[in-house]
Amino acid sequence: MTTYIAKFSASHKTLQVQQHSIFTWKQEGGDIDEELLIGKIKRESSIHFYKLVAGDKYPVESGDITIEISETRPFFG
């Protein structure tokens, strides 16, 4: 298993806050499937970020979030 790190930004279609963060995950070596990574970031990071920002006032759905990955690499930290 190799640990990878990704730098990403997330946007919500209604909430006017942008998330800039990093995300680490493990996978077998090989090419990174960006679509799978985007889904993983939404489920494990961004949905929780936007639910925290919105509070109880606004429902947050993962389909309302757009992820842009700017960089990925193996992580040895």
C-alpha cells in the first residue's frame, strides 16, 4: 500500500465558502483514479465541511459540491 496526498479545493453551488485543503489516502500502487478520489474527498471531507458551515439551516447534498484536484503525489511524511 502506498500513501498519497492530494491538494484540492471544493465549491458548493449555493454556499459562498470555498474549502481549500489536503487529503491523504492509501491505495495499491499505480495510477490514481481521479473520479474515485473525488468521490472519496466528498464523502470523507467536503460534505462534513459544508454541513458544519451550513448548520441546521440548509441541507447539504454531495451533488451540490464540486471538487477540483490541483496536485497529487506519494506521501512519505
